[in-house]
Amino acid sequence: MSEQPFIAGMGIVSAIGNNLPANLQSLTNEKAGIAEMVWLESNHRGELPVGEVKCSNEELADSAGLSVRLPRAALLSCLAAREALQDAGWEKGAQLRTGFISANTVGGMDKTENFFRVFSKNSAGGKLVDVVNHECGAVTELTADYLGIRNFVSTVSTACSSSANAIFTGARMIQAGLLDFALVGGTDALTRFTLNGFNTLMILDRELCRPFDENRHGLNLGEGAAYMVLANEKGMKQLNKKPYARVSGFANANDAFHQTASSPEGTGPFLAMKAALNHAGIHPADIDYINLHGTGTQNNDIAEGTAIRLLFDPIYPKMSSTKAYTGHTLGASGAVEAVYSILAIQHGLIFPNLRFQTAMKELPFQPVTACLKNQVIQHVMSNSFGFGGNCSTLIFSAA
């Protein structure tokens, strides 16, 4: 008999809030966090809006009680992960087997960029201590050390589906009886490398993004971190609390269509969503809300929309992309949106697709445009689709 993965605690830092209550308030008040960049030093400041966390590195380090020399992604990770453990009351069950599975895509690249800027002008300049945490795994290790988690530590980096894959890796380990608790999620900070790379692909919107709108022009990048504590029944009894929800279904598929683009037919998204429904043992009609991947690019929205049409036609659940609030947080996005999906179940809310005006001509549905309250929500589907065709779908259900 496989163990059931319950969500015992959550933590989040994003462009719309530095903790869980602040994010919920911004979501319900329809308050987006995308604006002109402040903390990222870039030649594109004033041209490309981003979803920055509203704190300097010094402020983040002070809040976490850590050195400002750590990468921004690690500082964000430590704050969100600490909140998730505190929310769960994890100290009560700390003696049980606890794993930490975290995702990111750029590691400590911000520190490397700053070092290279100095070093390129003067080879005697810069401090090598600033680049020792460059790789993705270093950010995970820094957070694990900060939290004191030792039983199992792993890093997932599969582009924009990274933290969704971290979540279902933890869920699988809970189901297999390998862990009692799994702290799962991801983090990513804005870097010049990321901004310039996406700008080269010509998929950044110079205005605020409009996912699933006929006149969409691309995405806005964002940053943040989000984590949740998964627990088996033994762990939940140890915590002596009611779970937020449970992870009922998950799946990963790859259409191997292109390095950065989804197949126009939505093959990968369709396979991931269908397999997640099968894993959960439910039908398309059982889904009450879809938290769309919804980046706002021409390719993503038509691919995801086509897959939804193939799977759900003729009856569609309510759906929206919360990236219109936070920007696309890359390796953190799956976890950020998973937290929002669980908040939807917990509070009976469906969050709006901000700035939507015109329905896409190719699709027979359109997203929700105002915050819907007092909804009965049993099952939420959350999509995360990454470069290289790595597509993941999570399903969260009322506990």
C-alpha cells in the first residue's frame, strides 16, 4: 500500500509578497508585482519589466541571518523553505526521515556575473569566494545546511518544469515509503544571463505580459522561491495538524520537438495532463481549476491551449495563468504555482488572468478575468512546461 503525500506546510517569496499571507492578499486583491527592474543591474533597465522580489540582497540576508555573499537564489530559497517548515511545525517530527528536493536553473550565476565584470577589467580584481556557489546543486546544499536536513538532498534542473518535477519526486519518495517528510520546491533569481538569453530568443514582452490573450507579445521574467512540506500519515500524526491538501496525481512527458519550443499540436502538454489524471484516478470533468503554465508567448499558449482543447472539450474547467502576477520565475515557477493551486483549494478561490482582453481565435475557451470567491474546489491541475519539451503536470486534491 503506497503512502499518501499530504501537504503539511508552505512557504513562498515572490514579486507579490515575501511570505504566504502576503502572496494570498496580492492574489485576491489582483495586485501584480511586475515592474521596472530595481535590483538587477542590466542595460535593459527601463525597457524590460520584471517580477523582482521587493528586497535587496542585504535585506534578504538580514531576514535569513545569512551572509550577503550568498547567491540571491540561495537567500530566497532559505527564506521560503524556512517558512514552509515553520508553517508545518516540522520541529515536532524532525526525528523522522526528512528529504530536501530543490530546483533551480541558474544557481549562483549572479555572483559569477559580478565577479566576471570586475575580473575582465582587472585579472587581480574580484574575489573567487564569490563564484564557489555557481552551480545549481550548491544552492540546494546551502539551503539544506541552513535548515539542518541531512537524510536526503537532491537538485532538479529541467528548465521551467524544474520545481514541479522536484515536487513529484518528493511525492514519489513519500509514496514509496522512503521518506516521512519531503521539503520540495524551487528557487531562481534574476540574472543578466537569463534576461539576455530570453531577450535573444525574442520572447520577452516590453509591456506587462498578457497570457492567453490574442494580442500577447511574450513573457516577463520573474524570480522567487516556493516550497511545501509533504508528509505521510505517520508524519501528519506527528505534526498533529490538518493537511492543506494532497498530491493526488503527477506526470512528466517529453515531446522532443525543439530545444526551446513546444510542439504546435501540444503533444507534450497533452501527454502530461492525461497521465496525471490517470495517476490521480480522476476524469477531466473532475478538475475544478487549471493553473496554466501560460507564459504569454505565441508558442506556449497555443500549444498548451490546443492540448487543453483536445483533453477537455467540450466542457472546460475554470483556468488562469498566475504568471501575470509574478512573471515567469523559471525553476521556481512550478512550486510558486503549486502553492497558489493549494491556496485555491484551501480558500475556495480562483485567481484571475490579469490584463486579459481578447480571446485567442484558435481556442474555444478563455481564462477567468476576475477573482472568483466561495468556489467549491476539489481538484486543481497545475501545468509546468520546460525547454527541451520537458512537460510536467501536478494535480492537488482536497484532503
